[in-house]
Amino acid sequence: MKNIIITGGSDGLGKTLAETLSKENRVLILATNEAKLRAVADANNCDYGVCDVTDYDAVKTVVDDMGKVDVLINCAGLWIQEELDTNDIERIEAVVNVNLLGVINCSKAVIPGMKKNGGGLIININSQAGINHKAERVVYNATKWGVTGFTKSLQDEVAKYGIRVTDVMPGMMKTDMFKKLNIEKNMANGVDTKEVARLIQFIIDTPADVMIPEVGIKNINN
């Protein structure tokens, strides 16, 4: 049994990961919506914490309260599109803060404990947008390219402590991310979150002396 923290655990892939991983592990899910968190936690017998990943002090408090953390899954994320000059500046700041700063905050918070324990695993749920480029996605892709650079550099930094870091880059997933923003999008070629969760389970089960630096997953027709 491992102690696992999942950010963005109230819906989408985070919720699916909670459902999958809580069967054999102690799982703590984090998000900002307490009602949704509680519903997922109650349904899957896992713990939850109301936490804004952009607030480092809040993240550190939650991590310290949990004690030993074997696995951190950075799954919280926000979407933004349209041309840059039409993007709302507050939305830009929110997306950058959640998608990039949130990953940095959570990773920073768990690393001291992982160093003390002689190892650990950080899985960053990135995106195909972290290696590709596309018009009307400049802010979103910038955050994901940031996660790519952060992950690769962190891999080099913490390997000597036995800490592994994996960059998971899904294509479009069958979630409500677009629907919540009233964006009409055909999701037929999205990958099922259960398949992504199965990949995450495989990464977690990999021996402690084996690191998977990066892996992509997407629907064959996407």
C-alpha cells in the first residue's frame, strides 16, 4: 500500500485516478470544491483536502498533515483558448498559476519528505500540448511546455535521492473540461480516462530503480 496525493481529484482524470488507486492505497485527493471532493472521497473511501495548489503554504500544510507521501500525482489543470489578445488577463493568470505554479508548489512540498524516505514518485499529468504548438492555444501550450521543462530538469535534480519524476502526456481526454466552459467539442476521439489511469497504475507499479521519463497516450484517431 502506498500513500498517494492526487491534485485535481474532484472530477475528470483526477476522479478516475481516485477510483482506481484507492482500492489498494491510501489516497488523498485535493481540489477547491469541497462538496465535489467529499462526494468522490465518500464513494471511494479516500481522504480529501480543500486546497488551492497555487497557495504554497496551503499545499505544504496538507502534505505535512499526511505524513509520508510515496506518490504525488499533479493532475490539477485549467483550459484556455482563443487568440492571445482576446484572452481575459485574469483567466491567463489563473491558468498559468494552476497549470505550472501548482505543479511546482506541490512538487516542492513533497520533495523534503521523499528525500528523508530515500525515494518517491512524482507524476506530472502534462499534455500533448507540452510538445506541440497550435494557434489559439498559446497560453495553455506555454504552461504545458513549462511543465515539460520543469519535469525534465527535476528528473536530473532529484534522481540522486532516489526520487523518480514522470511526464505523462495525454491527448484529448473524455472529460467535462470543455463542457464546463460552454465549449462545443466533439469528444469521440478522446481517450478514456480509465485508460490513462491504467497507465498511471503501471508507472506506480514500476520498480523503484526504474524511471519512465515521459510517456504519451491518446486515441488512435486523434
